[in-house]
Amino acid sequence: CTALLQAEVNIVQAIPLIIRPHGNPAVALMVDNLEMAMETLTSKGFTMLTEGDLAEEE
């Protein structure tokens, strides 16, 4: 993700999710700086999901 690259946040793992919350594609990311990644992605218009959000879809 370009936004994370510009913020100098490294992606350790990226896993596409089979569950599509609210019909939208989703990806689980493991990063080296969670707080910076969340701040960066939120500022770029991405939506953060929690385990609870995913459990509601089941």
C-alpha cells in the first residue's frame, strides 16, 4: 500500500479475507507499527475492522 510505504510502515504479512464485511473486500495486515498504520490508513479513507466486526458477519 502506497500510503503505508510513504509513512515508512513495513507490512509483515497481508492476508486477503474470504469474509466480505458489508459486501466490501477486506485484507488483514500485520505491520511493524500498528498505531502509525491505523492513523495513516484512516487518514486515507480506509476503514479499520475489529474481530467483533468480522464476528457480526458470520
